[in-house]
Amino acid sequence: MSTLTEDKASADNYARLKRICEKKGYIFNPNQDWIAQVIRLMTNNQKEFGKYFCPCKQHYPVDTKADIVCPCPTLDQEVADNGCCHCRLFCKEGFKKETFDILETITCPG
């Protein structure tokens, strides 16, 4: 099993996110390690808290009343403005930036 689908929960989340990509006409970030990490963290949130909280916008510790579930309400605007969402998971076709500063991505509001 690939790192994107290391267990059933991760495989289910990957399939869910893939359907969102297809429905909206987006692609996943071409950096497979990056998307594996985001999906793993999001899946861990679902396992622990019952929801796919966005790992890049969540409080630490998770605030189940305030944190955003992926896909976030600003997804389409972020992709339109930046070519990708804040987490760099969902991207426009042709998006090429493959390396990121993790501190640039994680907002850690809490």
C-alpha cells in the first residue's frame, strides 16, 4: 500500500478527497510526500475527533467547536487566488510548486 493509503482510514480519506478534486476540477499537489503528510494528519484528526479537521488551519490542541473541516469554506477562493489551497493539497491544473515551508502553511490559530 502506498504512503497515501497506508491504512483503510487513510485510503477512505484519499478517495473522499479525490472525489472532491474531480468534482471541482482540481488536481492534487504533484508532491506525493506532501499530500501523504496532509492526508495522514487529517485522517488522524478524523480517527481521534470524528471529523476531517484541516491540519494546516487547526488549533493545537484541536478545538472541535471552532476548527475547520476539509474542504474548508474558502477552498475555491484560495485556489483561484493562489493556484492552490492553503494546505497546498488541492491545486489548479498546471500547478508546479513542489516544495514548501511548513511554517508558511500551518497557521496554528490556537
